[in-house]
Amino acid sequence: MINRDIYSPFIWASIGFVVGLALGVSTVSVWILAIGFFAFLIWLNYLGQANENSEGWRFSAGPAFMMSWILGILINSLIN
């Protein structure tokens, strides 16, 4: 069950949004983003080769993480 949840783009997007919203543009936020991308690469390596059924779902988590982080930063700047 946790295997399916971790490579869900919705979970990664939620984490990216919360980091961007809470921290905005800061050094800590960028470090968390970098650690998140590193964790994503490790997770992709752990999962092994993708098949046609799960390839898009698996690889969309990284871009969803980045886009949601940017959206969180935008909303943070509108609030502050």
C-alpha cells in the first residue's frame, strides 16, 4: 500500500505545495526541494524498470512536485 502512495503524483504535489506555501523562496525551501528530487531519483531507481501501464504515473511525480512548489510560492507571495 505504501508503495502505491509514494509514487503517486498527488502525494508529491501536496508535499511540494506545502513546502512552497510554508517557506516561500528561501534557502531552506530550495534545500528541501533538492532533497525531494534526490529522494525521487532514489525511489525511481528502487522501483526498477517501468512498464507501459505505470510509466506515466511513476515519472509524473517529479514534475508535479516542482510545479506545486512553484504554485505554493506564488500563493505565499500573494498572501504576504
